[in-house]
Amino acid sequence: MTRRRGHDAVLRALDTALSSNLQSVKLNAVIIKGLNDTEVPDFVEITREKDVSVRFIEFMPFTGPCKRPTPHASP
């Protein structure tokens, strides 16, 4: 669920948000072909276990002033 170290910290922050007085908690997820596209069911499962909305947002590669195709983009 995260490419970086800190997965446990992310889940703790999610639980903290859920236990607060927030009206809603939304989790943004970028699905990248060949990197984490197999984790979609894990994100769906979170919505069954917790009162959280998962939003799948578009992968926006940025390589500076020129745009280059990326092998990770899902069609």
C-alpha cells in the first residue's frame, strides 16, 4: 500500500483520523500497473473493515519540462 517505509505509520494515521470527529475519511490511492495493481482488492477490503472511502486517482508522471511516456501507466 505504500512504496515507502512507513506503512504502519500510515495505518495508524488512518485509525487516528477515523477515531476523531471528522465527518468523513478519504484515502487516495494511485494504482500503477506492474507496481501495485495487485493491491486493489486490499483497498476494497479496507472499506469493508473501516468507515473510509477509497478514491483511486490518476497517475500523473512528471519528468520536468518535457513529458515522456512511462511504462507504469495503466490504460
